[in-house]
Amino acid sequence: MRALTIEDLNAAAHVGGVSSLVMRQELEPASGPDGVIAPAKYVDSNGNATYIIEKRYMEGEENPAKVVLIDSKTSFANRAEATTTEAMRNGEGILSKMPHIAVEYDVDDGKNVFYDNQLPHRGFDGHIRVSSYEGESTSKAEPYANARNSTLENLLPLFDLSPETVIFGGWDSTRSKNQLRIPSILVGETYAVLAEQNEDPAIHRAGGRVDPVGASINVDSKNDRVKIVGDSVDLSDKTKASFEKTGKGSTIGLGAIPPSAKKDLLDGVSVRKVISTRVVSFATVRTFHFGKGVEGDAAIRALIIAVLLRDIAGYDANPFIRANCFLSETGKPTVVLNKRYGEKEELEPLTVDLTEKLLETAYAQAHEKAGITWEGQEFLVQGNPAVLANSSAEDDAKEN
């Protein structure tokens, strides 16, 4: 078995090349096959937390198997992007030099800065669009307006300003016209085959909490309620109002909580095996054009592929998903090039060192053939203070 090479990336960047690169890793609960792990939580039509359970074909099995989603496609892309964010913070490697858009918010203890790849819609995100640049609306700024006017026939203005938006995909969905949609090149997910294939597989329970001051704290006096929360600047308005109305200490984190096994509580599932897959679609990236001719465009595509592989390898070096979902690899991953006419070639697993070298070579090539220059250029915009003033963490409690 050989390692992936820059020649592979260059061939994939030209029409007629291989269709995709597939990485597949089997895992198990870190505590052992009898361990319990926490899948991703979603909200159902009634506003209650639920797991995504579905049936899928499993090779070698006659009937579809019931599986649970551990990590979704969009979620995995965000986790992979965190490799770039970490590189920018540490100033390490080619990723740290990637141009980017940054939104800066003034806060009480200084400034908070968010990169485009940290925002939900990347370069098209609302935090950027309603911000200001050099005293005027960012949406009117020439570099940003030109980037938003990019098309799949020429993505260069956007790639110059916010490469991550091109690399990971984006949709300028709030625009009244010329809504650019960039399909994602990377699709990755993690799911698990459930141990329980017939009945409800979810474990319904929640741990208790001991309060050494008092097991039960209920405040009858309205004056005492006001005194307790009156100086608490960190409470949300909703939480504060709820406590002032009911006086229940549990509302603000006071008092003991008994263990519970109510059916609406979700603590995890038992699984037979966990499977993590990633697909990089070369066929998709070949639909991207940059106005640099056949070889120049191909060089930029190879650079895009190299960034994705470096981000994936970075995540795999520290594969954290969420609390109570600790997994360990059961063996080496398989890495397969899907070639034409059903041919496949298995390659060595991707590593940080290998993908960093590929990225260095791909960048040098794109610089020479297409004039791509990455020097850490930052398009810094000032966040709209009205957005920050009206933000709240209330909805975060409902999310995964």
C-alpha cells in the first residue's frame, strides 16, 4: 500500500480523474463494547429532545439494521474546520496563513473575534453582512460585494477573501437575487448500529445532585426572591423572571436534584459498533472554476482538496465529539480512491505530517500556476453592537 501523493490530487482536479476519496473508521465505546454513549440530540415536532434512529443496509446482512446518528454531516464539517481555527490561533502551518473574514465585537473585558469558518454561514453569515467596514455597511464594501457576486464559473473573488466558504460550501440564502450556492465537497458522519434492534433503544435516566447547604430551597417571600437574584448580572431575563414568580431554587441552581428515570430523559444508548465515514468528492470540486485557465483552475482545486484532507487529519488526531460520547478506534481506518469503472485503490491512512506536506506542495503549485497568495490576510469587520445587545444563550440549551 502506498501513501496519497500530490500527483493523485492533481489528477483528481482534472476532468476524467478519480471520483472520490473515502475514509472509513470503525470504533467502539472507550469503556468497552458494553459501554453507553450519547448520540446527537435533536428536537422533535413537540419540542422534546430525541435521537435520530433510522434503518440502513449493512454489508453482509440480509435485513436493514437499526442505527442511531452520532455525528451529522454538517457537524463533522464544523469539527474539521476547527483544525483551521486552531492553526490560525497558533500560527502553525499553511492553514494559519489562509485569508479569512473576521468579525470583532466590543465586550466589557475587551474584544471577541470570530473567524468566518466559525460562523454558521461562513462568509455569507449575518454577523458579517450586518457589520461595518471602514465606517460603512460591510455589504457595500467592494471586496465583500465582489466576493458575494462570485459564481461557480468564477469563484476567485470569494476564494481570495474567504477560502473556507468555497472549501466547505455556503449559500448566500438571504440575498434577494444572485444567491450563490456552493455545494459541499466533504460529506462525513458517524453512526452506530444499535444493540437493541426491536424495542426503544434509549436509556432514560438522569443523575442527581446533592446540595450541602439544603436539600430543598423554596423561597416563599417575594422580597427574598428579589434579594437573591437582584444582584445576579449573569442570569437571563427568562430565568430571573421564572424564579421571581415561583421561588423554586432549582430554577437558578439551588437545592438538591433527585435521580430520575422519566421517559423524556435521554442518557445514551448501547451499540454493537460505531462507524465513521468521510467522502471527499473530486467530481464536485471539478465543477468549480476560477478564471485561471485549465491548469490554474486545477491547481486551485488541488489546493482545496489538500486543505480538506489536512483538516480531516487534524480532527482525527483529536477526535472529540461530545461529553459522554467517548470512542476508541478498533483498528486502522481504510482509505480508498474510487476510480473510474468500479476500480478502487486502498491507500495508507492519512496523517497530520502527510497532509501538511501535501498542503505545502499544493499551495506552492497554486501560487505558481494561479497566483494564489496566502499571507494571513484578514478582512476585519466591526460587529453590529445591536446584535450583541440582543443576543441570548436561552436557545442554546435546546440544541445538541
